[in-house]
Amino acid sequence: MGLEASALPTTDISSLPKSYWGKASTSNGGWDISARADVDAQDLNDAELEIIATNASDDLEVSLNAAAGKSFAIRTVEASKGLRAGDGTLTVQPKYDLQDETGEVTLSYDNGDRTTIELTASNSAQSVTISQQVDADNRIAPTLTSEGKLSVEWEKSLGEGNSLTATLSPDDAIELEWEDGAWTASINLPIDGTSITGADVSIKRDVNF
């Protein structure tokens, strides 16, 4: 369970926090299933639902995103399937948006070396990401889109499964994510030219039942 709030000063108490969320998980027949609900603090009658089912033995994951409230509507459906390809693994990840009736497919290849290549294609844009494991504690992953936009992600291992990830997208935002055990803290800093225009902060904790 957790909440999301703005780091900017405000006199409007009703604007803090922005949202609440809760998560539960279980296992059944070889599948690990988790469900998460996000509720907007300004509209408690509607919730965003995310359901993920994972089968580790088949290297298969299926997830859906839906809206629940006065009615129930599935918004997106996506899957991930790993396949052996030569000395590495090819992962196929299709995604379909039922509202926009658009889809995309991501292909990634990892041969267990320090470099992973990922290609994403949709009916409107394409991108390529090359992830390079610099050393045991540092990973860098630049992404270039068909629109000419570039972003760079840097992940720093802090030991014991903890990490700090920073993503720079020029003229867009700087994103920071700190994972510490079951806790995850995320900070989004929008960029306007050379100025940072604000900050959005969220803190969450995974709870298993």
C-alpha cells in the first residue's frame, strides 16, 4: 500500500495526496498472480486496476489494465514470452490498447553478455535501446526513437538487490527511482529548457498476503 503526493508547496490541502494504491498477490497452479488498485484522491469512485499473471516455468507473463467503478472496462492487454534463440533469449512482448485500437510489439535479445538490444515498433513510431552493463554495479542504456528523441538511463547497484536508476530525457524530464527492499521511491523532475519546473514524488511498498 502507499500514496503519491506532490513535492511542491501548496495551501490546497485537498490536493495532497494525489492518489492511494494497494497491492495483493497469490500463487495458484504454477502461476504467480498480483493485483494492484490505484485510486485518485479527487475521485474515490473510480479505480485503476492492474492484474499480472506470471508462469516462470514457461517464461510467460500476461497482464491487463482496466478501469473499475460505475462500470468495468479493460484498457490494455499485453504479454511477454521468452524463447531460446541460439546462445541467448529472444523475448517477444505484444501490447494492444482496446480504447485506441492500437498495438505495438517489442523484441529484445539477450545472450547473457553485457549487451542487450531492444526494438519497439508500432503504427506510429519505432525505437531502439542498447543496454550496456559497464561493470558489476553500473548499467547504461541509451534509447533513440524514429522521431530523433534521445534518452539515457543509468542504473547503479547499491548491493543486496537495491538500486538507483536515473533517466535523462532532454527537454522532457529527469526521473529517479530508488529501490530499497520492498520500498520504491520515484521522483519525476520536468525540464523546460535548462530549468526544472517542479517535482512529483511517489513512495510505495510491496505487501504480500
